[in-house]
Amino acid sequence: MASSFCTSVQEGKELFEKKCVKCNKLEKSLNATKDLAGWEKTTKAMIRYSGGDITEKDAKKIAKYLVGRR
């Protein structure tokens, strides 16, 4: 199970670095502190702004990565 979690976190990190950099400075997001609900709200908004580049599944992985990175 830990391996699955690590894989998911790694996928979230890769998605964050690939997709979020198009619209945001990564450092700004990495310095923000939010709980999972806060990051889910933010990533759901990014789905709309991305024009389909970020899926719901991607957004969940990105949110989990961002909350778990600290």
C-alpha cells in the first residue's frame, strides 16, 4: 500500500510540474499552505482554466501531492 501511495504522489508531482507551470510559477504554489480540501478546490478551478489539459483525475493527484509535500 505504501508503494501505491508513493507512486500516486510521484504522479502528482510530475503532473504538477508538467501542467501547472503553464499558468503558474511553481514556487508560489509550493510556498502555499492549504489542507486537502483547499488544494482540491484550487485544482478544480484549474480544470476549468486549463481548457481540458487537466482532468479531474489529474487534479486529485496534484492536490494530494501538494498537501503531502510538507
